Amino acid sequence: MARVLADATVGTARAAAVVSVRLFAGAAEATGVRVHRMSIEDGATVDVAFDRMVEEFPALAALKSSLKFAVNQEFVEMDQRLSDGDEMAVIPPVSGG
């Protein structure tokens, strides 16, 4: 069930979504967390959610250009919209052999 966020700038309420963000490899190392729950406006994009993460964890900013994102275990583009209960994954490039 979506919550409601108050928007102090315009005095209105808007639906909010709670999203679980899973961070892998270098992204987890940069933040010190592997799972982060956050409230965002329902329908906000992956790009908006990531920018919110950068506000809280500035070290992520340097990784943005090399990251891939998934929502509910499907790779997505940055303009993918998020809904309440979604799981967003932040996936740095990996190497191995």
C-alpha cells in the first residue's frame, strides 16, 4: 500500500512508494550497505531514485556512468518507473575469468 508524502513546496500530498534498493560489489563497498529501503514518489524513475541515493551516499556519484540497473530482477533503463514494493538493483561492472 502506498504512503503519502507531503510536498512542502506546493502544500499538496502525493502518493509515495517504498522501494528496496540492493547494492552489489563496488556500490555496496562505496555505501557500506547492501540493502537500503527508501520512500520515493510513486512513479519516480530509476534515475530519480538513484539521485536520491547519491544525496545520502555521495560516493555513488562517481560510479553512475558504469552502473547497470534492474527492477524486479529485469535489467532496465534509467527512465523505468518505480512502484510501491519494487526492488531496484544497482549493479557495477564485474570481471572475472
